[in-house]
Amino acid sequence: MKFHTFGSNTDRAIVLIHGMLDPWQMWQTAIDAFSGAYYVIVPELDAHTEDEVSRFVSVEDEAAQIRQFLLDNCGGSVYAICGLSMGGRIAASLAALPGITTENLVLDGAPLLPMPKLMIGIMKKSYGTIIRKSKQRDPKTLESAKRDFLPEALIPDFLKVADHMEEDSISNMLDSIFSGYEFRQLPCKILFLHGTKGNESVSKKAAVKMKAVNPQTEIRCYKGYAHAQLASFEAEKWVGEVKSFLEQQS
């Protein structure tokens, strides 16, 4: 794992954790928006490193590595931890680790509930195919990625990730993500964002469960939005939503 930092380390820290198959640069709009007032920390997760091959072991291992970075550089205290999709699963685990304190937790489309093994198997095949065809620069795969996954400007960064990603890491990611999150009371304000299309039903149920365990959770639903659509394709709007939540807590 690598870490990219922006702004002054004397300011309060905000951590931005990307999702599965996402390049860390997907947070550029958020980095620009927050780094003037905050110390922005962006992990480049394992199996998503652009310059070398790295192996993803588990969500818990990723959270532990980020925890150590925060202990070493921020004394374990941050203003906000934000995570998208798989990054939300990691963020929720990170916020519960000993030694870590955060005032705010932002989860976008976080898949915090277990999935049937059959469905996980289907997803492994699907993601494996995407990575193999992306390495081959298959035109249909890249067009689909631009339409459903990431803005065209981020495709070159995605391809660097794909070129170094191994199928073993894909399998570990999906097994770990959907192993089931242990819901517990968290001493922070929580914002849970989700859409309504496709597999966002999983995130919706996870948001309801999070609010049942943590009544301080605020849920914002974006009708007609697919998984990760807001953060990926409407980054400025995502920043606005998160800023409005953080300002409420000030």
C-alpha cells in the first residue's frame, strides 16, 4: 500500500479510501476541495498500486495498514474517514479499530452485509473478465468502463491498476468484502450515501442496519443513481454533500 498526502499535516486529517478497481486519482476533485483546509490522506490500496504488483489479502489487513499510518502520522486522530464501495467497508472497519478516533465517518455504497457464495462466485468471474480484457485493451470493455464505471479521464489510471492486478487479489477482495461486517456502536457522526439502481439494494439495507445500531447515522438516498455513480461521475456534487454534512457537525 502507498499513501498520497495533500495539504498541511498541521491541519485536521481527512482520509479518502477508494473502491475496488478504482485508481486513487478518482478522489482528485475531493483532494482539491479539501486540501486547503485539511490534511488529506489517500491510500493507494493493495492490488491497486500503479507502479508495481501488490497483493490484496483482506479488508482487515488494509484497515490495519491505514491504522498504522494514522498512528505514525496523526496520533490516530482524524477529522473524517470517507470510503467508497469496498473503501467504505474498509473505512467502517478502520473506524472501529483501537487507537483510532474520528469525528466523522462517510460511507458511500458500502457493502456491509454478507452475500451468498454463489453470487460471490459470479462476481469473481465478472471482475476477472474485466481485468483480463482491460489488460488486452479490449474496446468493448473500455467503452463499458467509460459508460458505467469511471469518467473517460480516469481510464488511463484505471488501466495502470488493471495491468498490475492479479486474479488472486480479486478473489480475496470479494471474499473479504462480503464476509460480513460486525456492526457495533461507533463514537462518531456517520453519513451513509447510497443509490437505488442495481446492487445498491445491498447498500440500502446496510445503511438501515447501521442506523439501527448507530442512531446518529444520517442516510442520504439518491434516486435513480447506480452504485458509486455520485462519487465517480458527479464528484463536485459528492464533495458538496460531504461538506454539508461536515459543516453540520462543526
